[in-house]
Amino acid sequence: MDLNTVMNPTERAQAMREAAEVNARLRRPDGTLRGGNLDRNSFLRLLVTELRHQDPTQPMQDREFIAQMAQFSTLEQITSMTTTMQSLQSSFRAHEAFSLLGRRVYYLNPTTGEMESGVVVRINRQEGEYRLMVNNREVGINEIISVQTEEQRIPANSAQPPATQRRSEQ
């Protein structure tokens, strides 16, 4: 029995369209291709295409199919875990920012290079980053050098942070 393993023109055109679609999604703005990160839909399309075009005289072995399904399951779990971690990270950032509300913070003024201090009166979120309003100026949370607790006295006319409350550089 002679088996024709060549795709007909319609199947070939469909395969070419699907490959072009995947390549277009993977292409960076500079024209290079990104690494082969498959999302779950791409993985399922690839699996279905593989099953559809397999040689009937040599079907996919059970072990191969189970291995691919295990890979898909792992992909689903990693996707879910990534989403959860991103949500958790966002919650931590929000908590960090809102815990500074009403507290005296010390930061470097980027225009003068001088250390300044002030009380955080408002929190803004812009493009996923929390910005603190201090002395009518927006200060990024990563620009904060030190935070003063309520128990500490504020030295008169001093912009120097208490030595015990310095935040470590991130």
C-alpha cells in the first residue's frame, strides 16, 4: 500500500497561513523573532494540527500524547501561578505605598541633589507605579531613602534622616 504523505495545495496554504500568523505575533518591532514562548492557545493549535496531519499508519504513541498533555497541564499551572504572582506583587506595592500615607519620608530632590523631607499627603498610581505626593511634588516610591516613625522627633530645620530608619537600596 502506497501512502501519499504530501499535503494537498489547500492544506499547504492553510499551514503556511498559520505559520505566518504565529511568526507575525512573535516578531519584535526591530524585525527579529522572539523566543518560542507558546501560550496555551498556540500549544493547543499545534497539538491539534499535529494530530490532524499525522500519518495514519504510524499514529502518535500513547506515551507521546500523554507527555504533550502533561506539558499542556504544566503550561496551564505556570500561567495561573504567574497571574497570581503578578496580582500578589501589585498588592504588595499598593500596601507599601499606602503604608507611607501620613508619614514623614526623606528623599533626594532630583533637580537640586539635596535631601528633602516631607509628609506623604496623597498616593497616585500611574502606569502601574505608585507615586507619593510630598511637598507638592510627586516622588517615586523607589526614590524614598528613609521613613520616619511617629515616635521619632523631627529635628528642627533638618533634612537629615534618622540613621536607624534608612531603607536599604533596592
